[in-house]
Amino acid sequence: MGLYVLDAMIWILGIRGLVAQHDDFHAASGGSSLAGGGKLVRILIAVVVSLASLALVLWAAVWCAIRLL
């Protein structure tokens, strides 16, 4: 299941075409999906998702610690 989650994250961030698969090292297509403002938006989305995940993990750890006391 972990590979499916990793594959979904790669697909969401739009870097799937940039990773060589099955020893396929051909040049990328002429138009990059990461060109211009799209790259900045994807980086921002990745940062927001990472921070939200860390906040949720921190909240869960504090909640569990309070329950154990």
C-alpha cells in the first residue's frame, strides 16, 4: 500500500514524467508541466501538505500523551 501512496504523491506533484522508469532514459517531452507559475504552485502545495501532516502528527502525539496521563 505504501507504494500506491508514493505513486499518488508523485502523480499529484506532477513529477512522474521526470523520473526514469524501467531503464528508460529518453529526453523529456518538449513542453514541461513544471514550467512557469505551475512549478511555484506545486512547491507551495507540497509545503502546505507537509506542514499539515506534521501538525496532525504533533496534535495526535500530544493528544495521546494527555490521554495516558
